Amino acid sequence: MMRLSTSVLLGVAVVGLSAAVVAAASAPATFTPAGMHWIAGTGAAKATSGVVFVGNPGKAGTAIIRVKMPDGYVNQPHYHATAEYITVMQGTLLFGTGDTIDKAKGTVLPAGSFIAVPAGVHHWSIAEGVTVEQISGMGPLTNLPIKHSSM
């Protein structure tokens, strides 16, 4: 049985459950920076905050969220059951793949960068400066942690 991580995406998924969720409607939904309701993450993601734009990131279906991370925030190695699409909106994200964090092998992604992460790919990230990323995909948008052997 897989357990869900309490890292950034799970924190935002929990946030998303208590935030106003935009469902398919007959009129456009608009969000201005001043009108966005950022909600604090919990657990390991307590340093982050998030906004849900579309869907419910904790359930099946399309979901679009933003996550704000403080400088130095580490999103530990994990993967997702579905593809994840990330746009760096502000700050810089150090992004890498694999089961362990290796900063030397990470890619520095400044604001405006885009990442398409296929389902099942093990990856991690570190915020350099206050960093905001927009994440979209098919929910649930939860991090599945990489389990390390005790050997």
C-alpha cells in the first residue's frame, strides 16, 4: 500500500480541500493577485502556502494550483501517478531527477521555465529565493514518496 507524502503537493492538496474550488461552470473564473486566497500548508509543507484555481487536487480530474515556497524549501524525492506540469512563476527552482537529491545534477530553472514530468518519474526540487510554481495535471496531485531501503 502506498502512503501519501506530506510534502508540498500533499500540503496543497489538503489546502485545496478547504479552499474555494473552481468547478466547470458556464462563466469564466478570473483570479487577480490581490484576490487570491493563499492558505498555509500543514505538516512537512507548513512553510508553504497554496491557491487552488481549478478542480480539487485531492481528487480525480483536472487540477491547477499554485504553491509558494520560502527560500531553501526542499521538496524531497517523490513521484506522481499521473503526469505533472510545472511553470515557475517567481524565483528559481533547482529541479532534479532520481531517488536522492544531488544539487550538482540539478537544473536551475528561473521564472518563466516549464517542466513536464511524466508519471512515475522520481524527482525533487529546492526553492532558491521565494519561489512560486503553478502545477497542473490530472488529480489527485499528491506526492508519492521514494522509499529508501534500510540496508
